[in-house]
Amino acid sequence: MIRVTNLHKSFRSQHVLKGVNLEFATGKITTIVGTSGCGKTVLLRHLNALLRPDEGEVFVDGVDIAKLPQKELYQIRAKFGVLFQGAALLDSMTVFDNVAFPLREKTKSKEPEIKKKVEERLEQVGLGEMGRKLPAELSGGMKKRAGLARALIMDPEIVLFDEPTTGLDPVLATSIHQLIARTHTTFGFTGVLVSHTIPQVFGISDYIAMLADGVIKELSPPEVFCASKNPVVQQFIQGKTEGPIQVL
Amino acid sequence: MLLFLGQVGRFATDQIAGMGRIFSFLMSALFLAFRPPAKIYLIIYHIKTIGVESLSVVALSGFFTGMVMGFQGYYSLRQFNAESWLGSATALGLLRELGPVLSAFMVTGRTGSAMAAELGTMRATEQIDALDSMAINPIKYLVSPRIIASLLAMPLLTAIFDVIGIFGAYLVGVSLLGVSSGSFFAGMEGSIVFHDVYSGFVKSISFGLIITWICCYKGFYAPPMATGVSQATTESVVLSFVMILVWDYFLTSVML
């Protein structure tokens, strides 16, 4: 279980997170939505301590990871899989080697075992024939799929998705959403997704959290979220320029 | 006035923090380099990129440097009727100074800039964050093997530079300008002592460390954008050149 309490983060004079309080339900997918630049990715990066807060706590299974030394932090990070915005595949390796990389580096698995598991994951994300290709030879959607296969290879308890459909056409975006939903059903991980592709993302989410002005304005299941009376939520859903969200 | 003082204070703290970060980066990389598990396959790979792939440019620059030294040495020594010392003068200059410094410059241009650009691109495309999020220490994986590889490759490249440089000077001095082959080598044999070779060896190792340290640091912390990568690459080369010359001065003054 992940719980964030009173999280503050500034970059120089820009106060991005101003006291975020949020709890992520175990085994469910929670999607953080908000306008571009509101701090969604900053919040996500605090969940596995890629960023450290200026103030506040991030608890993972009851441990405040914000204050952990590196060795203990790496033990906690083993529970996480991360799908980065651009997939972040190591471009000097083939797709197969990218997916096998965490197994080779973090486990003592033998090569036949690794091969079997990697091929299985690649098959699950629809890249069964693509193992020998380099990341540069893949389309945007394929890179995301390969990134997802790598994120899932260590059977993580928690998977973080940073804008998994950014830059993809609507058809590909839907296929990635379906893939996330399918893998969630198969593996049962706790998913935290950052996105602003609404309403498509509502279909795969158990909870929607709205981040605005550096705080969480709403946390509710998608149907409740859509019916919310909160003017910030309504302005965001309807994409209006007039309202409490300031548009530059 | 307060705003100005604030800016000065911020600049000063940024500079001090930057210096602290660059030294702690080196300490981490060195500490992790000798901590198991050793990444032997990565060390071998980087010996190839730093050593083998720099070999041709180091050999070529060594050859021409030696030939220039042959001409210049002959011209200078002839003023004193001491052409027979050409071998000794060339070898001393190459072994103690020009070999380590020029081969370090070549490696900086050939490999150091590539290191900074590669790591900078990895930062910009979140590959370094991806390693960190997989609980793989990016300094141990990306920097430490490069440091060990450069410590092993630089003395060998310098030795090759020295030998080819001496050969270039021999070609010019003996084959072209008529210096006696016997006196060329006899002078060298009589004046070169172990300390000359040792000082060149120490210099080449320390230059290898400086190149990898600075170039990796600049790339590792490059701002995550295209201009950030180009800026990191340029800064890494310029700073490496300056640091090599500054450190060379200190080492020469200590080891003379």
C-alpha cells in the first residue's frame, strides 16, 4: 500500500506540490489526472523516490521511503515496475535484452529460464517476434509495449505508468489502455497511472485523483468523479478555458 | 540591493554544491568500482571503446608528433653540434610529457566527448532514471566500468604513442636528415632512466581518471534536453583539456 502525506516539492521558486495527501488502494488502478505541468509526473516520481520531497512522507508498505538510505531504498524499489513516458529502453540493447536486463542484473536466474520468461512477457504484450530489434527500429506504440514488458518482468507488486499513451494515435492509445487493463487482471498489481487522456482512461481506472494547484482536489471512482460538483473537476472534464483552473 | 545579495549568495552556494557533487560523484564511482559484483563484461566493452577504438588516432598523432620532434630537435641540436642527442631528446620529451598529454587529448576528443554525449542522451531519455528505478545503481553500471577501463587503457595507449613517436623521429632524424642510427639509440639508452617511464605512466593513469571522471559527470548531470547534451559535450572536452594541463603541471613539479 502507498500513502502520501503532506507532500511538498519545489524547484527553485516554483512550488509544484503544496501538501499532497493521497492513498493508493492496493490491487487497484488509480489514475492521477490534471492539466499539463501541474506536477503529476513529479508526484509519480516521489512514489519510488526518484525524487525526494522537501517536506512530507511517502509510505510504501508502512516504510517512509523519502528518508531511506540507498540500500534499503533499492530493496523497496524491487517491488516497483515503471513504464516511463518515452519507454526509456536502453538503446544499445535489443528488445529481448532490455526485457531480460532486470533478471540478469538482479537475479541469479539461468539463461534458459530468463529466455522463457522474457519470451512469455513479450508474447503477452504482443511483441513475440520483435525480440531481436533495437529500440530505434520500433514504433512509439511498440516501445511502450516493450517498456511494459520490462516493467512487468520482475512480477512487481506496484506498477507506475507515466503518461503511457502520450504521443500515440487514438487507436494505439486504446490498445495500450487495453493492454494495461489486461496485464492488471493477469498480475493483480497496484497501478498508478498519470494521464490526461480523458475519458478513455476512466475505463481502466478504479479511482481517479485530480491534481490541481499542487494539491489533490478529488479522489473518487470514475463514475463519481464524472458527476463531481467540484468546479475544478468539471472544468477539466469539459475542457473549458473559463473556470478556477488558470489557463495561460 | 537585497535581490543582488540574494543572487550572489545563490551563485556561491550553487558553485560550492557543484564542487561537492563532482567530488562525491568521483568518490562514489571509485568506491563502487571495487565493490562486488564486478562488471567484467562492461569493463572489457569499455576497454574496446576507450582503448581499441582510439588506437588509430593515437598512433597517427604519435607518428606525426614524433616526426615534428625529429625536425625541430635536429634544428635546435644542430646549433650546438649535438645532433647525436636527437634520440635522447625526442624520447625524453615523448615519455615524460608529450606522450601522456597528447594521447590524453586524443582520447578526450575521441572517447570523452562520446561518453558525455551518450550519458547526456541517456539522462534526457530517462534511461538513467530507468536504471535507478530498477534498483540498479547507474553510477556503478555506467561510470565505474568506464573508470576502470580508462585506468587500464590509457597507459597502453600512451606507450603506443611513445613508441610510434620515437619511430617517427627516427625516420626523420636517421633516414631523412642523416643522424647516425647508432648514436640515435645510444643517446636514448644512456639518458632514459626508469623514473622517466614511471612519471609518464603515472601521468597517463591520472589523465585517464580525469577524462572519465569529468566527461561522465558532465553527461550524467546534463540538463535533459538537446542543448543540454551539446553543452555537456563541449564543457566536458574543454574542462578535461584544462584539467589535464593543470594536473600535468602539478605532477611535473612533484615528479621532476
